[in-house]
Amino acid sequence: MADGLEKLVDEALAFFAQLEANNSKEWFNPRKDHYKDAIAAPAAFFADLMAEDIARLTGKPHSPKVFRVYRDVRFSKDKTPLNTHLHVMWQPADKDPLAPAWFWGLSRDYFVLGMGVVGLKGEALTRYRAFIDSWGDGLQDAREAARADVGAALGDWGPEPLKKVPKPYAADHPHEGLLRRKGLTLSAPLPSDWREIGVMKATLANVRAVLPVWEMFDAHL
């Protein structure tokens, strides 16, 4: 049963289609109130509701964040000022850099729910590699189950993987691909019947499917 949030999806996709062809503040500013009322406000409502459900499923409080439409172009060669996607994140209250976050993304090219950690450095990266070395088999099983269930696949967020397996791990380590990464995320498209069952239920279906991977992180990292 639809939950009304399909209107948010339709409004966002229609707006982004126009924004892609007119990506300037001159075009956006007269339409800012529409963006706030039809997209940003419903997205914040959705984010708050989902934070409660994620907390219930994980047993840990999560804080929602709806990403701004304005791009940070300070260090980017691409100076287009506005994002043509809607991104939401739920971060655990635990400030540990290895506490995985949940991601929800909507654009004309994707509609996904993801989870993981990115951009690890120093001690956090050392801990991540030790986790992969010790618990890689269990993690692989959980990943395979999520892939079979909802098509979850490794995400490409974060820095490029290393070209070689870092020391002290062997080059032929059974999980060498994960060891070369500086983080790990999974991403899965929302179920194709999201419009019929509702955005909330579709999103929660992916959360439940990926939850065993989250539990591996939570228990062993």
C-alpha cells in the first residue's frame, strides 16, 4: 500500500530533470520555495521516520541528515552549483569512524539504499583490515545473502582501492579485493514495486536484507 511518499519521488525527479538542463542559481532561486516545500520538507519528514525504524532494527539510535541541494565546489573542477539528486544519510550516534552509516539516494539514474563506511585512515583503516582478515568469510556470506535477496553490490563511494594488497597481508589473501579498499559499502536498488508498497516499506526491505552485513560490522569491528 502506497504511503504518499511516491509524490516526493515524482516531484524530485521532475525537478531534477529541469535542473539538469538549467543548472544555475539564476534558474533555481525563483524556484527555491517549491524545492523546499515539495522536496526538502517531505525528505526531512521521511528521514525522521526512517531514523526511528533503523534505530528499532539495529538497536542503536541514528541521526538523519538530508543533504543540501547546493554543491561544495571549492575543490572541484566541476563548478555547476547544484546537485541533481536527493541524498539522505542516517549516522549512528556512536562517533566511532567504523560505525557504518545508511544511505538513500534518488536521481534520474538510480534509486538505492546503501550502508557502509568510507574514507578510512590511520587506526580506523588498520582495524578495518584486521576485520577483513579475521571475519572476511562471514562477511562474504552476509554479502552474498544480501546480493541474492535484493541485488546488493559493492558500492564505489570513497577513494580508489590500492593497486596492491597492503602489508602484512599476503598478495593472494582470499579477500584481497576488500583489503585493498579504504572502506566498504553495499548498495541495492529499491524493489521495483516501491510505488505499490510505498517508499518506506521498500526502503525497509533493503535495510532488512543488508542488516546481516551491518551486524558483522557492529559485532566485530
